[in-house]
Amino acid sequence: MGGNFTFIPIALKRILTGLLLVFLCQAAMAQDFYRISGNFSIKSKDDSIYSLTRGSFYYDLNFKKVVYELTFPEKEIWVLSDSMIFRMRGDTLFEKTEGASIVEFSIFHLILNNKLHDYGLKESIYNLKEVEKKRDMIIYTWAPPMVMSSMLGKVLLSQQDKRLYGLIFLNKDEEVLRKQFFRSYTNISGLEFPSEIVDLVYVEGLEIVQKTNYKNIKVNESGNNAMYNYPIPE
Amino acid sequence: MKRILSLAFLVSAFSFQDLKADSRDMFNFEIDEVNTELAQVEELDQYLDQNENVSFAELQATNSALVANVSDQAMMSPAMAKRHRVLGIPSWIWGCVFGVAGVAIVYFVSENKDETKEALWGCVGASVVGIILYFAVFAAAATSAASTI
């Protein structure tokens, strides 16, 4: 009987130790990712014209600005902020373009918010219409709301090993506008990052091919604040 | 009746399978084909890994083959590559058909350097073909004239 009494606290101690370890592991895994930077290289071919753009990128969830520091073809700074794109050479702003809100759909924002697996579609205007499993792939069909179906088409999203593999954007007539493939995932301090993205865009009967490679990825970098919160000229 | 329903189910099941097969196939792509398409700029990228401070202008000044047919404009997204074609007609056709006037139209309407370059190549190409044809016709006429004499 006495043996049973000593057994229970030992077992309890082991369970508590186990639970504590699990909790600590989860806490370590669930650390907040708020900042990401690295080098990029974008190669593309549009009809017979090639293009190469290289440099570094910086993104901080607190500032919500995607900052590109280009080194090739020319030294430039690009700041994508909310719905504006600013291009600067030296201290001079030479182009300011207005567009759709792009920061929230940048891969940096999606990765830091752990939303890349569904490309943020879950919290968008799109509705999940179908899920199908095909061999090693799960394919999700997202459709725009009825009121917008005359303008927007479906988006097909595929996952492999629970990671985003491909996206296919269709127009309202179900013709392919763009295909995007996310490849060569690397794990940086617990953050999954696709180090290669392939884009195939179909415009006016032409196929534009683009491949983006990322390297030297840093997560939660402590210095370099000036680049993460690059000042936007008035 | 049961048979008809079973058959209808089988047919619908097969057509459903077909649709599913299509959606999976849409995600097939060959990375080797993409790499082959981009081989030229891949070489340039590797060169810049070794020579980080070399600019496009410096390579262009030395007539480097690495920047042949490479745009001097940064391209961050394929959406930027949306062609600035005048009336949806390829720019080289403007240059080819309308010559210098076509190049000027592309330059002022598209306000795009690459499109203007394409129109210029169209203009040059048409001129070269025109000169060759002129000499070919001239030579043929001269030969026939000589043979009649």
C-alpha cells in the first residue's frame, strides 16, 4: 500500500516534467517572427527580352513596408507600402506608382504570419468551393463571391506535405492567367521559406517566365532598422 | 431502373474523375524547361555572384555578350512585364511596316524603352531585307538584259 503511495508522486512528477518539456518546446516553436531579410535574384524572359534584377529585401511586420535594395541592373531602392510603390535612386524619388494593396499578399507578410500555406485566401473575399486529393497533392478551389464572378475567376491552390506548392489564377472564362510554383523550402529558425518561386504569366498569347531565388535569409535580425523602416519621401 | 441509375452514377463518377485529373495536370511543370529558357541570365547571375559591384552599364560598355538582349530595367514582378503594345500589335511590326514613323509611334505611345528597341529592330530588319531584295531584283534584271543582248 505504502509502495503505491510512493509510486503515484513519482509518476505524477514524470508526467509534469513531460508536460513542462512539451510546453517549453511549443513555446520555443511558437516564437514570434516579425522581421525577415535576405538576398534575391529575379530572372525573367518576356518574349525575346531577358531581365535580371538582384539585391536585398527587408520586411518588418510592424512597419508593413517591403523594402528592396537593388544592386543590378542599377542601384535603386524600392519601397512597397500599402498601395504605393516608390522608386528611389540615391535620395531622389523618381517614380511613384499607385496600385492594389500588395504588401498584405507579399510572401514575406504571409510567411511571417504563417499564412503562406493558403496564400492568405482564407481571410480574403474568396470562398473555398472544393477540396480534392490527387496522389501527393491536395488541391483547393477558391471562387470569388457571386457579385464579382463576372470580373474575377477561380484560384486553384495546391499543397504538398502541407506546404504551398502551386497557385493557378484563372479568369472568369476559366482561362489560365498565371501559374506560380513554390519550391525548395528551407527551414530558418523554425520558419519555412520557399527559396525558389517560378512564375508563368500568360499575356496576349505570350508566356512570360520568371524565376526568383532567395538566399542568406535572416529572421528577426536585431540591427539594420533604417532599412526595415526606410523613410518614404513626401 | 436500378441499372440505369447505376450506369448514370458510373458515368458521372468517370466524368468527375476526368475533371479531377485535369486539375492535377494543371500543376505539372518542368523546372528544366524554365532553366533552359533562362540559361542566358543564369550565366549573368553567376558572373555577378563573383563580381558583385559590376553594373549593367559597365557590362554594356564592354559589349559583353552577357547583357545581349537583357533589359536595363529592373523587373520585380511579371505583372510589370505586361506589354505596352500599341493597339496590341507587336512593336517590331510597327517598325517593320511603318519604318521610322512606326518607331516614333511606339516611342511616344508606349513610352517604353524595350518596346521602342523592338520597333527599331523591326525597322532595321525591314530595311536590310529591302536592300537585299533591291539588289537581287537589280541583279536578276541585269542578267536577263545581258542575256537578251
